[in-house]
Amino acid sequence: MTPKLEDVAKLAKVSKTTVSRVLNKRGYLSQKTIDRVYAAMRELNYHPNVVARQLYKSQTNLIGLLFPTVANPFFGELVDALEKNLYRQGFKVLIGNSMNDPKKEAAYLDQLLIKQVDGLIVGTHNQGIKEYDTANLPIVAIDRIMNADIPIVESDNYRGGELATERLIQRGAKHIIHTNGPIDLETPARRRRVAYEGTMQAHNLEPLTYTVDFNISAKAKKEIFEKIFQEHPEVEAVFAANDVDAALIMNVAQKLGRQVPKDFLVIGYDGTQVVRELMPNLTTIMQPTAQMAEQAVKVLGQRMNNEPTETEYILPVKLWSGTSA
Amino acid sequence: MTPKLEDVAKLAKVSKTTVSRVLNKRGYLSQKTIDRVYAAMRELNYHPNVVARQLYKSQTNLIGLLFPTVANPFFGELVDALEKNLYRQGFKVLIGNSMNDPKKEAAYLDQLLIKQVDGLIVGTHNQGIKEYDTANLPIVAIDRIMNADIPIVESDNYRGGELATERLIQRGAKHIIHTNGPIDLETPARRRRVAYEGTMQAHNLEPLTYTVDFNISAKAKKEIFEKIFQEHPEVEAVFAANDVDAALIMNVAQKLGRQVPKDFLVIGYDGTQVVRELMPNLTTIMQPTAQMAEQAVKVLGQRMNNEPTETEYILPVKLWSGTSA
DNA sequence: TTGTAAGCGTTATCAG
DNA sequence: CTGATAACGCTTACAA
């Protein structure tokens, strides 16, 4: 079996306490003892058992990350940034891709709450999971409204909606359609819809929002987008809920003979690095993923130390100016 | 503090053993006792402490995933699929984005080997990390050669290289350049280079491979790609190491006045779902991420049960036929 | 059908 | 400077 502290102690002819002291560099120790212990460790290829340590300290140095799926570039980039920040602080990352399945999310939660992690960062879109309320655990939400106790880190969705809409108007479009998630979801992304509608009205234009569930397949989405063109042949521009949707819309538009940007404009949302590399011509609103991650980790740290925090952190967005709008 | 087993036992007026039995549905118990215990649990909002259980069982039900970064769509999709499969088997996932930093990879390894995880799935590109050799832990590699003890799951890189090269030749290109990672890395992706070179020679064409480090920035990559056109103005097609590189190359080509596919062809590699949605016109080789994930998890399971496994699993690739080549 | 007690591998208190 | 020993919260022989 894997050697334990006791084996090292025996081999080095010292007590367990001493080995533990060497391991944690605590207290006074003679150099001779230290050397003997290290030698014994090497000889046995000893590695301390983290779980035993976790039990005693009742902390795991693990942070849970609950997101829809890292297969989506936005969440992939965000999770990557979170991991980087957490690693720097000595935390490792336990990841759960709830994939919009409330059952899976609740199951994860149930298991993570159980002292498996020291904290949680949540960015899923599911609603009404009651476990969050009784969760006796520091939590931070990213782009998701949970309950009054849980601080939110988000990008400036209102400004993003405004920027996108203004861009399309400024480019000469009048019939502009917006796609967004279900209206009943209490997500900050809803503010984009509000911004879009407000900006349209301020310009005496008629807002029109299509609801597109994010869980559905690309094929189903495309059908909805085709309907947009059928039901509103006058449409000149679309402000999409995210970049993948924007790409799908461009694709549909081109199939229907619309040329971008000559007679149809598209603007996306998220603007991750990968998407900017794959489609540099797609005009989009960039969410500041790096700063969001940094802020979330910082706030989580404060929560874990019982320091006070704000309830909401709003980070600035930027326009990525391509040729699609 | 959070309630423990003992508190539940006291409240229900039974022993710790009984509570544990109820919790694990083991042995014979009277319904009355069961009900009393459940009631007590609810009253205290009790949740068992996983770490204590982990210590006793000396297993964590955690699997470590070591990959370069989930911000890259290929690894994002792969990690997503791995998580899905592992979750189904009752495992949770601890993730490490080594980001091509050998120090970080070694540090992760050091900590994960320490009884923190029950198994490891590795897909990083770093070389020469000796910890893997002494690792007393079931490991499976994805698209990476580690050492003789560690089974590899990969897609059919040779066939992929062949398919891509043949496609370009069949489309009429003669001056075809291939980009690939450093030749000294013992990665299965090297077989693509071999396949490319073999296929070219079989058609009496001269192969030419440019080495492009994957860790470098998009900007640095673009400079290398520009050099391709400068140094080889006769180039008619590029078989890129991956889809992101393919996109960058297309971008550079267009900036230099080359029209795709009229006078320049590009074929990518990976063919993840997101990329196919964003750039449906990009011809590429699709790696079977879902099957690779499933196979890796299956093999890891066998390893963990000390069952014999093959040393190599090669899964079939497919061509995604776009318009870029 | 239920309980007692030992043990999982650490750390920390206290004594020397 | 070093060593017994209890404790972290759970599971499981073994006993009753």
C-alpha cells in the first residue's frame, strides 16, 4: 500500500508528530532530524494523504464551478479564466456541466454542499433550485440572479444592448430584430432586451424580440431563424443573443439570398477570443471574461473570509467592430 | 456548526451505526427506526460529510482531467463529453488547465496523485514530466503518448491526414503546405504529418511542413502564416493543424488578396460542433470527441478495476465537406 | 434488529 | 527540540 506518515516516522525513527512538523515546516527542528525525515520520505516515495488533511482541517481547497457546458466558447473561456485565478490562490476546481438539466444541477449541488468544496461559483441558467437557499456555503453567481444573499458578477448587459442596437441603427437599419432567452428567466441578460427596446423606441423604431431557448439544438434554432425571415421579410438586421446564434443567423440569411452586410446586418454577443479568431468579421459585444473571473474569485474569497461584499458587480463591455454590422 | 452523524443519532435516540445504516441502506432495520432517523436528518438539515467517507474508503470518486485549456473548443467539447460520461458513472471531475506550462502540470500531478483523485485522464502536450512514471494511479491518455504503461485513446490521425491531403489534391491543388506542432513532441498528431507527406509523395508532389507552436499567440501565428505566402507565393492550399489555425490562415490569405476557394484552399482539423456552427463552410476533419470520451472513460474504468486493456484505441475520423476546400 | 469500538491518515494540544 | 494522544466524521467487524 501507499506509505503513510507512520511508515516514514518508523523509518526515520521519530514520531508521527515530528514528521508532520517537517512536512508543514512548523516549530523548531534540528537539521539532522529534518534531513533524516526527508530521506525517509524519498526512500518510501511518500506523499501526504490530502483527504486526511481535509478531514482534520474541514476544508478541501476545492471550489465548485457550476456552468451549462464548457463546450460553449463563452463558458469555456470563463471557466478557463476562473481556473487560472483560483489556482493562483491555491484552489483546485471541481467542475459541473449542468447542461440546463435542473436535476443534474440539483444533484451536483447536493453533493458539493456536503463539504466537498469550500465555495461555489455558479453560472447556470436553471431556475428555482431551492438548495441554494439553505446552502451553507460561500457562493458567487456569474450572470445569474439567484437570491438576495448571493453576490452577482456580470458584464454591463444594459450598455451592451444599447451599444449593439445603436450600432445597427447608425448603420442605417430600421427593421431590427433581437433574439433573447426566455423572458421568465431572471437573468441579467434580460437587461439587453430592455436596452434594445428602449434604444429602439428612443429612435422611434419598433422593437421586436424573438425568444429562443438556449437548450435547443442548432437545427431547431435555424428553423426559428428562418421563421424570422418569413414572418418579417422587411427585417434588415438582427441583434443576436450570442455569437453562435449570430453565426447561425448569418448562415440562414445567406441561404435565403441575403448578403451580409450589403443587405442584411448581424451583430453578436460575447466576443470570446476564439470566436474573434474564427470570425473576425463578426461585429459583436465583448464580455470582459478575464475581469469577470477575477472579480468573481475575489468576491468569493471575501465571502469565505466573512468579509462584507457588494451585492452586484457590473463590468464594462466593448464593441468589436467587424464588417457584419 | 454543521450537524454530524452523531447529532442525528442523538436526536433519533439510536446509535451512529444505525444512522449510517439508514444512510447507506445497508442491513436490516425496522421501518420505525428508519422513519425516526430520516425525521431527525430533516430536522437538522443533515448532510453526510463526504471527506470523512472518502478517508475511510480511501477513494474519492473524483477523476482528474488534465488538459491544456477548455477555452479551446476542441478541449472544451472533449472535457464536456468526459464529464457527462463520468457523471453517469458516479464520478465528479477535477479539472486542471495546464496551459502548456510544465510547472503547472507537474504541480497538478503532484497534488492529484496524492489520493485526491481515483483516476486521471490526460491530454496535455507537455513532455518529460517524470511524475507520470511513478504515478501509482490509473491513467488514460487522450491523443498523447506518455509511457508504455498508459493506454492511449486517439482518433485516426493517419487517416485524417490522408483524407485532408487527398481532398486538396482532388480539388486540383499541387502546392500544398501543412502546418503542425513541434516535431519533437511525441504526439499522435505527428502521424498526420507522416500521412500528409506520404500522400503527397504518392502523388509525386513535394510536401512542405511548417512547424507552428500551439502555445504562441494568434498574432505570432499570423506572422508565421504571412511568411508562408511570402516564402512560397506558389502555395495553393494549406492543411492546417486545427480549425482555429485554419481560420487565421484564411484571414491572412484574404488580406493578401487570395480568394477562398477560388484561388486558395484551406482545410482544418478537429471539426467540433461549435466550429461547424460558426464556420459551416470550413472543410475540416472531424475528430469523434464523443466516442473518444466514452472510450477513455471505459478504459479508465477497466484500469481502476485492474482489468486488462489494450494499449491503444484508434477511433475513426470523418470529413466535413464545406466550401473552403 | 441494534450497539460498541476500532480504524481511515492527518494535525494540534499539551507535556516533557 | 521531541513525543503521546485526542480529534476530524464516517464505516464496518464483531457482539449482543
